[in-house]
Amino acid sequence: MLDTLRPVTGRPRLRPAVVVRACTAVWNWRSAARCRTSDAENLFVTGADQREAREFCLSCPVRTECLAHALDHRVEFGVWGGMTERERRALLRRRPDVRDWAALLGRARSDHYSGRSRTA
């Protein structure tokens, strides 16, 4: 898995062709998203239609990951993880100290399912 580079001096150098991370098993939450198999355009609506879009997200198995993605990447449009753009903006304003929403929401979900309570 090495490819050869020839610098100006003519002496070959080797470099890895693929960078391998320590943790090679990366789960792509998008493949488990409920909206993956339906018309995702229904999640990019305005007004009262957003209520229906939010309800669609309620039974999604990766709702937390979806919301974390939208918050971490400051996605401006659409319903993500059951929250509208207005709700996400309000949350970001309330918690400007949070830099990693995926970690925060992941810990909160783990605590919830393990029965631990977290006090702020």
C-alpha cells in the first residue's frame, strides 16, 4: 500500500497511500436515518409544515446524531434531529460554550439510558 514519489534528487521516497486511523470502524449514522428511504424534501419546509416534519423525526433511531451534526456544522435550513432551524438557533444562543454537540448529546443519551442523572 505504498506509492513511490520521486523528488528532484532522483532518490525514491515512500509514503503511505492511505492514512489509517487508530479506530477504523466508523459508523455512518446517515445509513440508519429514517429520512434516507423517504422523500427528504419534506424536511425542508416552512411554517406549519415544520410541525409534521418534526413528528416524522420522532421515531428515527439516529435523531441524536442528526441533531448533533446540524448543531456542530451550523446547518441553517430544514428540520434536523426533530428541531427546526429556529429552535436550533435558539439552542445555539443559549449554549454558546458548547464546542462539540456530538459529544455532549452522546453523553446525555448514554446517561439517560443508563439511569444516571446529570446535574448542570
